[in-house]
Amino acid sequence: MSDTPKSTPTKPKRFSTVEQWDMETDVAIMGFGGAGSCAAIEASDAGADVIIFEVTAASGGSTALSSAEVYMGGNGGTAVQKACGYDDSTEDMFNFLMAAMGELADEDKIRMYCENSVEHFDWLVSMGAKYKNSEYKERAIMAVTDDCLLFTGNEKSYPFREIAKPCPRGHNLEVEGDNGGPMLMGILTEQVGKRPIRVEYNARALTLIADDDGAIQGIVVRIDNEERNVRARKGVILCAGGFVMNQEMLKKYVPQVSIGNIPIGNPGDTGAGILMGQGAGGAVIHMNEAFITLPFYPPGSLTFGIFVNAQAQRFINEDIYHARMAHHILKQSGQGIYLILNHDDYEHPPFLGAEVAGTGETIEELAEDVGLDADMLRHTIEFYNQHAANGEDPLFHKHEAWLKPIEPPYAALDCTPGSGVFYPYFTFGGLDTLPTGEVLTMEREVIPGLYAAGRTACGVPRTSAGYGSGMSVGDATFFGRVAGKAAAARNG
Amino acid sequence: MSDTPKSTPTKPKRFSTVEQWDMETDVAIMGFGGAGSCAAIEASDAGADVIIFEVTAASGGSTALSSAEVYMGGNGGTAVQKACGYDDSTEDMFNFLMAAMGELADEDKIRMYCENSVEHFDWLVSMGAKYKNSEYKERAIMAVTDDCLLFTGNEKSYPFREIAKPCPRGHNLEVEGDNGGPMLMGILTEQVGKRPIRVEYNARALTLIADDDGAIQGIVVRIDNEERNVRARKGVILCAGGFVMNQEMLKKYVPQVSIGNIPIGNPGDTGAGILMGQGAGGAVIHMNEAFITLPFYPPGSLTFGIFVNAQAQRFINEDIYHARMAHHILKQSGQGIYLILNHDDYEHPPFLGAEVAGTGETIEELAEDVGLDADMLRHTIEFYNQHAANGEDPLFHKHEAWLKPIEPPYAALDCTPGSGVFYPYFTFGGLDTLPTGEVLTMEREVIPGLYAAGRTACGVPRTSAGYGSGMSVGDATFFGRVAGKAAAARNG
């Protein structure tokens, strides 16, 4: 069997052909990242024997590469939310997430997530995660200080602020800089180590083992170049990430990410778990949805600028989350996306990678430099300025906190896809699962003994239009736990 | 088995459980529309025994409900193209269709279609289709006269006109009014009748019959409330239309069509053929793509107007095909899409159903009537007018033939989705097939004995962004023929 990523389902080995079991356990878990570690801990705590199979030499997965922010709230608020003076209601969180995911929303998953999010916070703390009772008030992707709470999505921007009372729900670990991922995975790995959980590193899961009724009985893994048959009496949980590193799957399902240039994920995000689940009869859903973003903040000051398209028109309120911006950028006609601002508002955006497309003391100079129609650009800026001076944005309802006239000297950053500016991306599609993690067939029938969590499943976050930071690690850890408990409780 | 449309694959009956064959044939065809009739004729002409199973009491399918325009050209031109003075090259047709379908294009199908399109024209003529050697020069969805040739897509509009030399390729039968569909299906039905092809009406196909290797051996149909096992020695061809009448499938795969209000298709377009193919192991592709359109012409005079969004901004060249317009309308932020024009250019658009949103002697009056920002609207119109007077559209490159300043008195038509204006729709997604019609698994392996054509397969037309009238009936009849020949040639 080749290790080259493919895009076709991986057929399970037939149970009846298994001649011997090389290992036996109650619950076998593929992948030792955020979802896998949480699944293992909960399954073990429920009394199940657990083995984790990790393809690399260490735990971590894509969670370790992330900021490990976790999106949590509701039920009156987490301890941090309360300490910071926020009284977050479950309904506000639910209504926000439902609106954010729009027609793609999985109401059952969102409901469970919102109702149990404070409990999840407490559990993370009980594991050893430290969160400071403080708020980070900058407009940011994550807190670069050790402060905890911050707005990480579109809660305060139109139209969401009119749908649900805005509340910050991004929880950042008490650590300086972008070091939350290694810290969280360190904590979870230590917790795994404290339990009677066996971990096999450098162990590549190859295929599931299914009986004639389609129930999953185990998994085949390759360790030391030998295939081992692993009996999983209660179930197999696929926590092997998404498919952002699988070119063939990207081309087949999400060709639009070809405008992106930075895949977010670890080299193991080859879709192997999704394909194994699919081969066992699992349905895949929303495979055409991807997170694509333009990380134009921090610094927040750039949000005082306006984004214009090739026609020098604004097209969305600029105070939105950065992935929602990219979502709308992809809808524009013509070639050319520019962030225009007053030169004094310019600070270096560390994650953007944009070139300066032009500068000017006058709008005409700027337009000529950038290659935009000067009359269009003049009207766009003047119209914006005139209303911004009154704290209004009649076209797109940008929040007044970010409204002020754009004065000369002007600068324009080139945010055109393909210009070299950063458009990171990862995948949202995956196995169709119940909130319990049970993998569903196309008939939405449960495949006995098969579970998935994290980006191997299609979870709460499903569209760039409504994504917020912390939803991925939140979804992976939360539903990893749920799947671990569900598998352990199964009478296999 | 219930007749209520479902969205889950229909599992095939096991060959080994068939106790008796109620009918036997070489080729069994599900559906007697454009694809099915052409498949039957070619299979029969190749010497195969053929039975068509049609769920209704008559032939027709969705082809009979259409104008039956067929998109054809290349190879120096069809007889009509030549007579009208067009020298159409295969490469121009190929390059146009490749650009029109963009990243979704099936190069092999488009290549085969373009290379054999003139032959297909000659075959249709040999069947009895009559095409007049004349061109219909109005901007239209179909010719309402008995003239034949017309531009039916985006060939003349930016950017396509710069990619391939524009040529009209829509072929309209020699019949007055919108009566091409019944005429074409009459002709094809008559040709079926001349051949030793058995037709079973009121015959609902229920499931395929597959052997243990997955090869298709027949089909189960219900006739007179009895299930009949039909042996198909060479193959089964699924020509049962798309899934525009299946609410559950629409919701699952193309939620965006919820803005549409007129499904285009016949009541049998329930996806039954797709689900049977899927149950037999066939892969479905591009299920999230749909044709959605805003039929704002004829009359062509409305193309002198401009479309603006809720921000009173233009967003695309208005000389494009009507489905491309809807494709871009769906990308706009906010609620509100208006077609603004000089009152004298207004003629009743028979297929649009739009209310007048406002009128005015001045832009300010119009803006107030419609509820748009007057300053934005003034700039949009004045900018457009200033350049239109010079025959230019620097923003969107509308063709100069449609450029002239919009003078008062003004009128605005409400084209906002949901306002009551017509947004017809149908589905593009379907079974993954080779150009031969052979249905492919997710591994892209051929399922022996299974073919699909028409909207049961995912064919040449795949996105509203590049669709043109005549591509559906063109694809259905062309690839129906190919599938009929391929099935007849198979050693079953």
C-alpha cells in the first residue's frame, strides 16, 4: 500500500479474513491530536481500554500548530467570561452559531456544543489548562499576551450583532505569544500519560476491519513495516484531521482553494481518516467547503481602512472576521483587491504578506499607482468619509468603532489573490456524524463501532462566511470527548 | 416501496436472488426523454434489443418541456452556421466551453462534444429535425420565430469574447413559438416507433440488479402494481433526469436554490436514476451545482439598463447570459437587486415577473422610490453614462452594442430574490461518467453494464456561471446517443 495521498475511499479489511489479532483493546483511536487525545482520556476515564495510533513520532496533530484558542460560552458564562463581566446566554451563543453557519448549520451539534460549553471549559481546566481572568481587547486573531478572553469571530459585526448579543468567546491559554497549541497538547498528552492508555507512535492506520454486516471490529495499522491487526471491541475513533495536504482531494472537492497559498495543518492531514470512514460506508458531507482567510489583522488599525475590488467599490463591512472577508473577496468580479487606508493607520500586519500596491497624497495619485479608476475610487472614499464622519456606514454597517474618514496620505495594500498575499486555508468537509461522533451512512444509519471527531468529521464550523477562531479546536476537543465517552459506553 | 422522493442511494437487488426473469433484452433504458430516446435509437441501430421504461404515460421528459434548442458547432460549422456565414472552429467552441465551465470543466466530454457536434446536427436532421438556414438576431432565450441560429450563451460578452471567437451555436427547430420541445420529442418518439424498440409506459424503475462483482445485470420495474425483473444482457442506461423535484436532495446538496421559485423539469425529476446509480456504487459529482437564472431578456432592450445591488453598485456586465447574471446576483451582499433603465427602453419581459420597484424623473426620485442611497445611485448612473456615451464600460466591459447613457425618466425593476421575480432552477450534479456514459465508482472504475446520460449524469453543463441555452438538450441527446452505442457494443 502506497503512502501517497489518494482521493478514493479505503475499503475495509474483511473481518472473516483476519487470521490473528496482534493487539486487542476496547477503543482504538487514529490520531493523537486535539480530538484524539480528548477521546482517549474520556474513553479511559469511562473504564475502557484504549490504544492511540499516531502516524508521527509525537502527539500534537494540527492542534499543536494552532493557537489552541477554544470557542466557549453560554450558560451564564465560563469562569473567565464571568470574571470579565460578561453574562453569556446559551441562546445568544446558539443563535450566533446558527446564523454564522447559515444554511449549512448542524443544529443538533450546535445545540449540544452550546449547552455543554461551560462544562467543557471546566473540564479543560481540570486537565490543567490555565486561563487568566482577563480580557484581551485588541482586534486580533489570538491574544499575544497571556490574557484569555477575546472576540474571535463576527459577533460584533453586522448582521450578527443584530441577531445575538455580542459576547467574546475565544479562550486563550495563559501563555505569551502564539504558544497555546504546544501548551494544550502538552497538557493533554500528559493527561493521556497518567492513564492506562497505550500509545503507539510511528503507527500508520491503513484500513478499518469490518464484518459482513458492516460493523467495525478493528483497524489495521503498520508499525515497524509490519501490518498489525488490532481488535477494537467497542469501537474505532477516527481523529486523523482533514485533507488539506491531499492535493488530489483538494482538486476534486474544493478547487476554489487553489487561490490559497498556505495550507493550515500538519503533513498528516491527508484525508486518510475520512477515506477509511468512507470506505466503510460513511457518508462525506460539505466536502466543497473550506476555510480560506486573509489575515489582515492584527493590527486593528488596518480595520479603519476600506477594502475595494477591481472596480474600486467597497463590498463588505471591514470589521468582520478575516475569513469572512476572504469569503466575500472570492465573490468579486475582476482581478484586484486592495485595502486602502490613511498612511498613519498603517502598521505592519505580521500575518498578511501584502505588498504596498500604491501610495498617494491625492486619490488620483493613489488610483494611478494602484491601477484603479480614479473617479470610482474618489467617490468610494468620499462617500465613505462623509458618512464615517457621522459614525455611519449606510452601505455595509461597519461598526462605528471602526469608522473615521480616510485622510491623505493614502496607502493601498495589494490583497489580490495570487499577488503573494497570504491566503491560508484548511478543509471543513468530512464524515457525516451524529453529535455522539457515530459515523453515518448515506442513509444516515449508524455504522456500528465507528466514530469520528475533529476535522475527520464535518463538525460545527462549516463555512468561512461565519467561522471564528477557536471553533476548530473547540469542536475537536469537545466532540473528541463526546466520541470517547460514546465509544466506551458501547456494548461492542 | 414508497414513491415519495428520498435522498439516499437505492441499493440494487442481488442477482442471485432473482428467481425468474419477466422480460429480457440487451439494453434496458430508464426514461423516455431526450437522452433515453437517443440512446434507444442508437442501441437499436447497432443491433441491440432495447426496452425503454418510462414512468409516465408518454414520452417527453424534461426535453419536451424545453425549447429543445441544441448547442452545436465546430468543424467549420453546421449546415445552418455555414449558410448564415459563420465559419465555426472546433477549437473556438472547445476553448469557449472550457472557459465557460472553468475549474469544473470535463475536458474529455467537452472535447468529444465539440469534435462530433456537426455530426450530431446531421444525425438530428436525418431523424427528421428541421432547421431553417436563418439566423435569429434578437437577444433571446430562444427564437420565437421559426429561425434557427442564435447566440444563446456568453460567447459575445466579456471575458469570453476575448478567449474564443464568438459564434452563435444555439439551433432552434423550424417552428414558431416555444414549441421546439414537443416537436423534437415527437420526432424522436416517431423514430423509436419505427424501430423494434419495446416501450413500457407507466413503468417505474425501482432498483438495479447487480451481481456479486457489482456488475449490472438488469433492472426491477413496477408495471401494473407488479414488480418485474428485467434482464439486460448488455447494460442498463439511466436517463431519468435530475433531482430538481426532490426537496430532500435539494436541501442536502444545493440549499442555495431555495432562493429560486420555479423548478425547471418534469415531475419525474426526483433523482431516482441518480440514487439507483449511487446505490450500485456510482459516484456522484458536483451535486452542489445548480442552474439558477433570472430571465431578464427578451426583450433585448432591457440590456441597455444596468443591474445594481443593495448598495446601488453595478456588479457585472449586463450583456451576459441570464444565468450568469443570477450567478453573480447570488454573490451580492445585502438585500436588493434592481434593473435600472430609461423608461423608453422598457418593454414587458415575458419571463421575468418583476414588479416595478420605482420610477423617477430624477435619480433622487428613483432612489427614494426604490430605497437606494441617492448619492451612490447618482454616481453609479453618471459614471456609467459618461463612459457609455463613448462606447466604453471600463468597469465590466459590457459590449458597446449595449452601451448608451441611461436618460430620465427612470424605471427600476425589482429583481431581488424572494420579491416574486422569477428565478427558475434545475440541477447539474449527477453520476460521474466517462464520455461513453459508463458510470464510475469513487475509484473512477467502470461499473460493468451501467450507463447514464442526460441530467442523471453530470455532463458538459456544470455551472450557471458559463451555461448557455441548448447545452442541456445538446448534452442529453449527444451523450444519450453515445451511451446507446456503447451499451450495444458491450459484450455482456
